[in-house]
Amino acid sequence: MEMNTLVRIHVADQAQLSAEAKESLLLKGLAELPSVMVALSGGADSAYLAWAAHRAIGDHALSLTALSPSYSAHDRAVVEEFVRQLGGRHEFIETHEMDNPKYRANAADRCYFCKDELFTVLDVIARERSFAAVAYGVNADDTLDFRPGHRAASEHRVLAPLLDAGLHKAEIRLLSRRRGLPTWDRPASACLASRLPYGTEVTPERLALVERSEAALRELGFRQFRVRFHEKLARVEIAPEEMPRAMSAEMAARIAAALKAAGFTYVALDLEGYRQGSLNESLAK
């Protein structure tokens, strides 16, 4: 299914559009859909898309959030609060990517199998409830990184309204802020499986260990971070602006104690700090 208005325009032309003009293009395209289901993870992109769909076609838009061992309780709480404020239609559903050996094997294309499961489930719901389309929140910056989940979206013919409107992450945050969305400045988030190096089997136990550890960092007041799983070792990435606090002797001891209590034997602070997709660095090498 295609959105007549949200046909990708020439890149040079997109660059000339303001964020507001892109938002108008986005809303106009969504308004042409009889109905749409939005995959809502709770990040800034999917939340803004859920808002836009609700704004454009009201109750003909339905947001769905997939629950599985790789989705944290913190992310669920963020979605629940967002939906409470947004007021649009929303449901939690279950996905079972853990049942797929190819997903658990955690090769470089793990994300493909996760998204394939998600979109398969959404396709079934869309058919059963006669929804015209399924959409997800990929943006114009996401195409610059290695993201095999996009291939699954293409195969399932999932709409990418933010990408089609030429919206970049910074513009989505700006527009979300203007619309009063609580997710406008939410730190980048990803599924818990993204903390495991490629080739390390994804198991519920390992995901739970990462979730406990990241919850502990959140309790210590950190905002943007990742706990990368390396068997007995936790490699902690913290945003550069928060690194001085993390590297103080007192806080370093508290971080180590908290993550050892969570289940790790050793704790290391990554001196390069937090960066998205750091585990993809091994692919480049």
C-alpha cells in the first residue's frame, strides 16, 4: 500500500523544506489513509509518528507496542505514560522472536528476524481488523547506519512516513517538543538484544541481566548509557557529558557495586563513552 502524498521527493528538494513543511507533508499523507497501524516502541521517532497518525485520522489510527524478553519494563512504562497523555488508541501485543533460532543466534542480521516477526504479527492484525496499512518510525538519518530491520519492513510493505517526508532526528525532536510530546528529548533507545555482541546467543537470562544493570544505572541518575554484555564483564558506555560524574572514585565504586549485584563479575567503563551501534564497529573491522 502506498501513500500518494508521501512519495519520496528529490533529496535536494527535501533539504530546502523546513521542519514545519515536512510535518505538513507528513500529516497530509497520513490523512489520505483510510486507517493505519503504527508500530510504537516508545522512542522519539515512533512516538511522533503515533501522534501524527492520531492527529491526521483520529481513531482510524491504532498504535501497537510489542512485548517480548528484549523489551524492557522501563520502555513499557514510557509507552504507557505517553499513551496516557496522547489519548489515542493503543494496544500491547506479544511477539515471539525468541522462538526463532536465527534470532537467538545473534548474527549481524539479528534485527531482520526481530522485525520480520513484528511485522508478521502486525500484518495478521491488520488483515483481521481491515486496516489499510502498517507504518513504522524509521527516519532519514537511519539509512546511514547498518539496520537489517529495514529489509524486513520493505518485504512486508510497511510504510515509512517519516522517511518519506524527509524528516531527520533533530527535526523530529524539534517538532515533538513544539507539540508538547514528552518523548521529544528521550535518549536513543534500542532493544535489549542490541547489548549483546554478534555471535553471542540471545537468551532471556542475558537480556534480564542487562535490564537489571541498566535499571541500576538509571537509579544512579544517569540518562544516556548502554550496558554491553561480554559474558562475565559489563562494558558500560555513558554519554560524554555524563562521563566526569561516572569517573569520580565514589561513583565508579557505586557503579561497580550495582552491576555486580545485578549479576556481572567484572565492570569496565568504556573510555570512548556512549555511541549508537558501537557493536557494529566489529563489522567494520
